[in-house]
Amino acid sequence: MERARHPITTTPLITIYVRHSVGCKYEGDEFAKRCDCRKWLRWTPSGGVRQRRKAETRSWAEAEQVKRDLEDQLLGKPVASETSATKDIRAAIKVFLDDKKVQGITDDVVAKYERELGRLASFCEGRGIYTVQGLTRELLTGFATTWESSYPSSQTRSVVRTRCRGFLRYCYEAQWIPRIPLLPKITVDEAPTMPLDAEEYTRLLAAADKFVGPPPPAHVRALLQLMRWSGLAIRDSLTLPTNRIIHAGTRYRVVTVRQKTGTDVSVVLPPDVAREILAVAGTKYLFWDGKTDIVKSWTKYVIAPLFKAAEIERGGNMMSHRLRDTFAVDLLEKGIPMEDVSKLLGHGSIKTTERSYAKWVKGRQDRLDNLLEGTWRPPTT
């Protein structure tokens, strides 16, 4: 009886080669193993068209492992999960950013992740590290030492640390690295919460009315009113589209997404304030032309001179942020719950709100005051 014949499965010849960067000293030799340029694979299936793919590494040895994995796949063997040794840092960053986009994170926040992680990749490449396997605690500590020159604010450095840690956690969950390497902790120097009192805000509006532009005084006053009564940060206020102020019945409402956190915000405005703002609104944006860096120019040439003219001290805080503080503290002192104020501010977590505004909660402070005053009374006999 003739035995059944089993087909012999063969794989095409897979070749590793180098695609050199401009100016590489090995340019012209596509098999230069000592070159740090990116490695590629090519092969031609039987009777098919030549195929090419990135090896996602600059190391020839790692490209050999990618080649073996590909050979197993072409033979129909089970595909093992990608190992950390073969995951290029920039390729990992791309996957991470794609994941953020799928989550619906705003383009502005994605761009910030891209900027910070791009700096991480460049730092690593400058030290000969090209795969996520090389992300050690020592390397990350060295990277963190570069932050102070780029980010004078400890708050900003803390945010950068959070973004980098999010990427490292993603690498761990994707099983590209066996553990999450530690980043140095950042001690944040909290600026004091400095709401404007009624008299200070009146002086600020008076200074706006006398402002010598551009922009016109009415635009400057409208911005102050928007920030004071909506609690929006200066960037969100200056780049707010006109159609984000919605008029329904007798109610005017700001509906937007905070650029810093990607959090939805919906705040009702006093009708007279809303009408004042809309009176100066552009066709597409309230203040912005959609092109210039309006935040930088208004902060330097409008907000700073305005506070100076009104004789209001910065108080260790960003001047425009004092309007946001005024909005939040006014609500808390009038008994609005912390959870609701946090939502109106667009904070990602109530912990952020508590860190800045806990002492302004009326009920909590009244209780503490009563307890303290009770200690002054002489003991009863």
C-alpha cells in the first residue's frame, strides 16, 4: 500500500540588509553589520512578488532574531509574542501614540506625548540604546536630569514624568519589558491658591478698559470675563471656538474640552457676561485667528501689563491662573461641593482639585474653626 505523501514546506530565502541614513560612512554596503542604520528584511515567495519589511531595529544581531521569527511564521508555526529585544523604541512609541488616538485623546495632548517621548528616544539613541530592553533606571535617571533646563516649573516636570511612566507601563503591559523601570520622583513646588478679591477684580477690569492695544480694550475685558466666570485656563479661553458658547432659551453655556486633560467641560455663564463676550467674537474663534501663537503673545503683552497696571501681585502663581482660582474659590466659599467644582474646572481627578482648593471649602473650614475656638474655652467644672 502506497504511503500518503506529505508536502514539504519550505521557506524562501530571507535576507537582512541595511538602509543607510544620509552621510553614513558605510553607505554603499547594504550588508554592513557594524552600521547603526535601520535594518530591513527581504524575501521572494515561490512564484510571488518580492516582499520587504522593517526589522524595527538597528542591531544586526536583533535583526537575525526577527528573521528567525519570520521564518517560523512562514512555516506556519505559532507566532510568539514580540520580545523586548526586538522592539525598537521609536516603533514602540508609535504604537503607544496610536493607542492614545484610539482612546480619543485630543490632538494637542497626543502632540505633547509625541514631543516628550521623541526626546526620550533621541536621548537613548545618543547613548547607543535603540530598543525598549535598554530602558533601565539608570538611563531614565539620566534623561530626567535634562528636564530642569527645558521645564523650569516642577509642575511641568511632574507632568512629563507621568507621560513617560504611561509609556513605560504600556511597554510592560505589551510584554516588551519584564518590569517597569523607575523614574525619579518629582517634588512639586505648589504655587499658593490666590483668588482675586472683588476690589482687585474691579481694578483689573478698569485696567482693561484703559488698555492700549492691539488687541482692543473690549477684547481684553471679554477675555477676563470669560476666564473669571467659566474657570477656563488661558489657552482654552483664547482658542475657544465661537460656536462653543451655546445659547438655549435664557441660558448661555460654554461647552468645550480642556486641552491639558482632554476632559469635557460645561459651564453656564451669566447672561450679561456671555453677551459681552459674544459682542467681540470672531467668525470662527472668540479671539484667535487660528494661526498665531496667541497664548504666548497675550500672556506677555496683555496679561502681564494688565496685572501691573492694576497693581496686583503675581503671588508665586501664573497671573492668568488667578482668574481660574477666583472662579473655583468663589464657588467653594458659597457651598458648592468639591466634586461639582472639580467637574466644572475640567480636572481629571478630584485629587487635583483638593490639592489646590481643600482649604477653601466653606463647611470644612467652618468646622475646623469651631473646633479650634472650642479649645480656647476654659474647662467646665
